[in-house]
Amino acid sequence: MCNSNAFEPTLCDIFELHGKWRAERSAIIFQQQRLTWGQLSARINQVANGLHGFGVGSGHKVAALIDNRFETAEAVLGVMRSGAAIAP
């Protein structure tokens, strides 16, 4: 749930647009894993949709106990896309 403004795009908007414009380019490289912008955008949407399924969205707060892993970026950005705030 990005709050788009034509003059001031949010971080959420930027990740969404990169998923469209640079879908095949590498977004994250971590150890032996590689994720394209298109894949990252799809995974961020999955996290956001899952959170919405649990009733988490705009105005909610999410705390996450996570370490430095490949999925950390997906989780943080997915929470942001859901409209909730995250404290990693």
C-alpha cells in the first residue's frame, strides 16, 4: 500500500518501480544468492499480502527479531509496503 505522490515518491514507490523498470537486474546479492528487482518486488508483495491477511496494515506496528539474512530485506520492505511500521 504505497502512498504515491507524483512529486515525492516514497521508498515503497521506488522499489515498486524498480520491480517494473529493472525487473531482470540484480537487486540483492548475498553470499551465493541473487535476487532480481522483479523477484524482490514479488516477494515484498507476498509479505505485505500475508500481513494484510492477518489484519496488519496502515497504522500498525510490527517488531521483528531477525539477523542479517537474505530474507531480512524482504521482511522489512514487505512490512513497509503493507503500510505498517517496523522495528527490526
